[in-house]
Amino acid sequence: MLQTSQLNEISTLELAQALMERLSITPDDWHRLKSNRNARASEQVAAAMVFLVKNEPHEAQARLEQAVGWLDKSISAPPCPTHGHKTT
């Protein structure tokens, strides 16, 4: 675990970006986690934190609204964009 002195050497933006990266759903995990409400909400909250630190409140609010939608079950995962498409 990082010590407080080590954390002080990392900017707030870098910490928020690291958390966002950690909580982001990768393409390899998409099918497994696409409907996991906690994972999806966590991903959106972390993204909102990055936008807040960057002083972009409108972008942050949009991510927070998405997070709430996942938590209150008012939104669901879209279908996989690669399914059903034929390549020529």
C-alpha cells in the first residue's frame, strides 16, 4: 500500500486517472461485465471524478447520471456492437 508521502507525490488528476483506468471495463471483459451494474456504475463515477478534477462539471454530471442509471436500473447494457454485423 502506498504511504501518504508517496501519495503526496502524485497529482490529484493522476490519482483520479489511475482509478478510472483500474475501474474501466476492458474490451476483453466487456461481455462478462456489460450488465454488471456495480462495475458499470463504478466505471462512470471514476470517469466523473476525472472530469471534476479537470473542471469539466457538465461532463462529470453526465457520467454521474449514467452511474445513477445503472444503480437504479433505469438503463441497461446495449447489445454488443460487433454482433450481427457481417464483414464483406
